[in-house]
Amino acid sequence: MTAGSPLQIVTDGQAPRISSLLIKPASAVCNLDCQYCFYLDRDADPYKDLPARVMTEETLQRLVDTYLFYSYPAATFAFQGGEPTLAGLKFFEKLVEFQKRYGRDGQSVSNALQTNGVLLDKDWCQLFRDYSFLIGISIDGPEEVNDLYRFNKAGHGTWKKVMQGIEVMQREKVDFNVLCVLSQSNVHKPKETYRFFRSIGVEYMQFIPLAEFAADGTPLPFTISPEEYGRFMCEVFDLWWPERRKVRVRFFDNLAEAVAGQKPGSCTMHETCDSYVVVEYNGDVYPCDFFVEKEWKLGNVGIDSFPELARRQRRYSFAAKKTLAHPECQVCEYQSICHGGCPKTRHGPLKQFGDLDYFCTAYKMMFAKAVGPLRKEVEKLFGKSAELTPHSISPY
């Protein structure tokens, strides 16, 4: 391999560990046809023209074996799509079998799965319950809101089928949270959206702002503005605060972690982008799900070990993209929390990693609303002042 090659192994220093895997067992294939889906018509997707894409048992076995060997004493497997349940129940039964076979004494293994919920039944839920899977289910609110953009392949709304999946999980006592995409269908309805989720027993919510753009940088019709996102989340904060001890909203959880001097659970608030990797159905590995593109491929689990993948020059190069701070970020009072935001929404409108995050204004609105109360809460719980400093988030 020639010097400077993007697949070169970096030998200097200690490579940041790959702390978790985001696995796409059915690649970007899905049984729904949501209008705003990130995966629709992606020219850069290297697999879009391939036929049926499901991870083989051989690839799964190799993946589990090598990652459990690498990740001792704790391993996290997260499954996403597309729709990961299209890989089939037997695939996940094999997953558990391999984890039992290759796990070592004292090693903790956790599994998470994000799904649209359409295929969930008692058999799925028994597996999830028996092996403590954490399930994230995608639903955007009440029926008239959810079904504005979330369709099946026949063009019909999906809310009723998703609610059936939620009811089965509740009956079978499966832990789950809700992933709600904020689009023009619901961004002006924070009270209705939050109260709907509470009415169906949801105690953990994640709100994902939609930001997709045309080739010329124009926001697509369902994309929300930074101001709309900020107003929505500020109103959700007011609804959540009185019941903060029993309900969790991921953004505010992550913000509390940052204020407390912990490393936030969301990579958006990390200093660099190198905490996890994406594993495609065929074992190909990438540094981020938003950048499953040939130029960012790190290798393949069938060929490369995880220590080798962790040291790929491309991984270091991608991680450094977040450090391209915009001049406004360098003087921002929230820089030590935000770290410039997510490269996807910095890169989105004009394809420039050095741009401001598209949602910068929203983040400032949310930080101004929530940092003060959360700092006081941290001081109350831990008996010390929580200061926003360049060192307030734990380094890698």
C-alpha cells in the first residue's frame, strides 16, 4: 500500500475505539415508502442497484466473533435500515446464538433495533424481551400526522399497523422508545405530538429534525427550518420539565450529560466523529450512516480486523471533518457542548463540511432555554457546579 493511501493503517498513537456497531442487515431496503426517506434516490449509495440485500449467516458469524473479541468488556450491537426486520426472525435468533458462543466471561452485550414496527408480532417481541433488546419504533405522532408522509408500498398510511406493533410490545413487556421525525407534518404541533406520545405510554422520546435539500441547496418541501425546530423543542422542554424524573427526551438527556461533564450519548455533540461504525449487509464498513459512499469505505469485516478498521486513515480523515470549525463556532458560548453540530447538516445544503450546521440557530435557542435549568439540576444532584468549558465533555 502506498504512503498516504486512504486505506493506510495509522500506526502513531492510540486509535479511538469503535464503541458500537450500527448494522444494516438488509442494507437500505425497506417495506415502506416514506416520502421523506433519506435513502430514496441516493445517487451516492453504492448498493442501490443491487438485488436482494440481506446479510448472510457467514458474515453475521464473522462480525459477532471479531467484534466481541475486539470490544471486551462491553459490546453494543445496534440494528437499523432501511428496515432491519426484513432480515427475518431467524437472523436475529442466530445473532443471539453467536453472541452466546463468542462472548467471554464478564463481557456485557447489548442489542438495540430501530424499526417501523409493521412486521412486529408475538414471536418477534418474545425474542426482544427474552434477550433485553431495546427497540426504537418510528412514528411521527397521531394518525393524521404520521400518515402525511409515512406510506407503505401501496401508498397507504402506516399508523394503524405501527400502533398494532406498539400494542404487541406493550403486552409482551418489551422496552421501547419512540423516534419521531420532525417534518412539516408535526413541527407546528409540539403539544399535540408530546401529549399523544404520553397518552400511549411512551416514556422515552427522540425527535429527529428533517433536513433534506435539492441539488442547488434548496430545502425540500418537508424540511423544517432551524427556527421551527428550535421553537418545537423549546415548547417540548416546558412540557417535559415537570415530569423530567419519569420521562426522557433524548436531546435534553444528552445536554444534561454534557453539562454534567459526561460524554453525551449522541455523536452530534461529540468532539470528533469516530465513536461508531456502520456495517453494511455484505460486511463493508463506513464511519457514518450518512456517508455510506465509496470514498469513505474503511474495509470489510470478512477481510479486516477491528483494530485495523479503527486505524484506517479514512476514519481519521472523516473524524477530522468535524474539527473544521466555522469562525462563528470558535467564539460561540456553546462550542464546548455543540462542537459544531453534525457533519451531515453542516455538509447538507452546499456540501461544505466547513459550513455552519443548518440547525445552528435552533441549537442556540434550545441551549439558551435548557442549559440554565439543567445546570441547576446537575448541581442539585451532584453537589457541584457544572461549568461549560472546553473540557466539560470527556475526551476519547
